[in-house]
Amino acid sequence: MLDHPMLDPSRFVQGPFAPVTEEVTAFDLPVSGRLPAELNGRYLRNGPNPLGLDEPVRHWFLGPGMVHGVRLRDGRAEWYRNRWVRSRQVAGALGEPWPGGPVHADMDFAANTHVIAHAGRTLATVEAGALPYELTDDLDTVGPCDFGGTLPGGYAAHTKLDRRTGELHAVAYFWAWDHVQHVVVGPGGEVTGTTDVPVPDGPMMHDFALTERYVVLLDLPVTFSMDAAAAGSSLPYGWNPGHRPRVGLLPRAGTTREVRWFEVEPCWVFHTLNAYDDGDRVVVDLCRYAGSFDLPNLSGTGPLTLDRWTVDPVAGTVRQDRLDDRGQEFPRVDERVVSRPHRYGYSAVTGEVGRATVGMDGTFADDAFADALLKHDLGTGRVEAHRFPRDATVGEAVFAPAAPEAAEDDGYVLAFAHDADRGAADLVVLAAQDFTAPPVARVHLPARVPLGFHGSWVADA
């Protein structure tokens, strides 16, 4: 554990992080510009939202989840909704009966990290042992989900859908386990396979990557701390310099699925962009914090960059290359290319909100930070930035294809952006192939959307 004190967690209930205090439902939302008629579906995003300002804030990661959603159809914005995920505690605080359902290891939690759709279910997800929560299409809580009783333990925040097979992959971890667990949910919505992978020290594996041949595991030195747990820490994970950092390749097929491990330099990774097989090698693109990482304070000792790791099982090596040295997080690709070669990626600029030295063409002039989204063309190395007004505080961007068979990058980039003049949020729709141009549409929401975590475009049919 790092020995400096926890920074004031109240910063996560101030400014762009400040929680909203009520649930809102609004219909026929006003739109500036023209919503593409081919965007038929729901844009959903999850994030922590304490129930009230009098609720103690222990860490950004620990607030109960609130899912925000916008329904688009035939060029109209039909509705906006925001709903707390009704765990037992949240339902009780709201004076409602808990819908009930399975609980893993007494860890019922209002899942606050991601929101996905699979096999007819909308699921709010979280990591570290708790189950996902199923929601209705209108974002009301159905209850905890263990995939019809087929999930043997806890679940994970991040999943990867292989669209060729219809299989949803996840890597779950839990402090009481001596392993992590690869979980496959089939296209029918039930768990079709699990594989336990032994690991020491109880590492946090927030994300992973998937290729056509491998599950890529990131075993890095943020691990469970019994000392922190004994001291009553609400987030008992910290930097462990004695834990060997490594990346593992778990074969997706075969009867003896032995992991091959490869050492890497000490670092931390919250999120991968994508991965794919390149002959015998495996290519993984990710956002990497160099050096040690202090989870309680969400700060690293080295720079945060977009990097490429090339794992060579024949040579037994991992080559690390820098793709972009600008501070950025929440990397996303066109979900249709997950596990296969990708050319484009999108990420959110991190750093000091409101500072920008970005050229008029949307390219960065230096390493200053902006309220901006980045588009990476990994084929040419070109990076473009879409600039937003000062104090827009834009989070993760999600790609929505123009049609099911459209080419990669033929579509739209969706994100919530704060409108300081209105004191509320817009759903911003950017043309991916004209990334620096003004948005093709802005859906004006009736409420503010706090900075949160991850979301999905859930297309109809």
C-alpha cells in the first residue's frame, strides 16, 4: 500500500461528479440538428450516484449505480430516463420493497460500473464478487441476475461479446478466491462454461481482452490488502510491489486450457481497447498507467498513455509500443470488431477540465488537456480531437454503426456532454467519419448527467 493519506473523497460529489437527487422521465425530447433515422435503439450509461448529499462518500467507485438512458427511433428522441439500481439497501432507502433474488457471498450491491444487453436482458454490472442486476427496457429494476441459476459465483464489470459465436465473455475476481474465473454466457443467456485460473495475492482484474484464440488476462500489482480490510477500508485494494506484473494467454479452445504468463514492467491498466491474433502473436491495445498506481487516490506515479502490447508466445516476450502519449481513458472500439483486428478507436481526454490547446482541425498542439474526445486511426497513426465547450466534461464515447453491415467507422459516436448554459446534459451525436465537425445532433436532456463510467448502444433487433 502507498503510505500517503486518502485524498478528500468529497471531490466526487462536487462539480461534474455531483450526484443528481431525483429520478426523471421525459418524452419527446428537443433536438438541435438532425438525428440520423438509422439510429434506432437505446443509449445507456451507468455510474455511481449517492442517494443524497448527506450520504457518506467513501470512494467514487462505491456509490450506488444510476443508469441513464435515451431512446432514439426514426429520427426522434422518444424518452430520457434515469433510475437507481434497486439493491436491497437502495430500495429500502427509497421506501420500496426489494425485488429480491440471488446474492453471492452476502455481497448485494447496486451495480454501478457498466450497462450491457445480452440474450434479451439489460444488465447493470459491477466487479469484485457482486452479481449484475437485470433491468427492464425502461430501466426499472427486475432484480439480481445469476443467468437462471447457472452462474457459480460473482461476476465482472467488463464483458466482451464475440459476435461470431454469440458468446459473452467475462473474467470475475473475488477477494476470498485463490483464482480468477473466466465465464462464458451463451447466446441463450445461460452460463455455458467456467475456467478457474489460479493467481496469488487476490489481484483486481477490472478488465481483460479477447481474441479469436485467447482470453488475455492482466495480472498486475493492485491486489487485495488484508491490512486495509482489517482497518475497515471500504476499498481494500492497493499497490503491492511484491506482486509480479504479467499478462496471460488463456486458450479459448481445448481440453487442457493452461495459461501462459509473460512478465511486463510494473504498471496498471483499467481498460483495454481491443485485442486480436496476428499470426502466432497477440496484439493488445490498452490505456496504461506507468509505474505504481494508488487505487484509493486514483493516481499513478507515471504517465497515462495509449499503448500496444505485442505478446509473442514463440519468443516468450512482450513488446510495448506507445500509440499516443496524451492522457486518455475509457477506450472503445466498434463492438462488432471485438476480438478481431481493428483500425479505429475512441477515448476520452483526461486531465484538467477546461484547459485546451487544440488546433482548429481538432489535432492536439501539445500535451495540454481538454474537454474533448479522441479518435485514433491506428492504420495511419492520425489522432483527431473533437472539442467541446469549456466545462462540457465529456466522458466515455460509444460507437453506433450506421447499419448492421456498415464498415468499421461508418457510423456515429455518442456521448453525454454537460451544457453549462442550460445546467443540464446533451446526448451528443458525432459523425465518426467527420469527427471534428460540429455534432450532427444534440438531444437536450431535462437533467444533468454526472460524470460516470461505462455505457452501451443497444440497437433494436
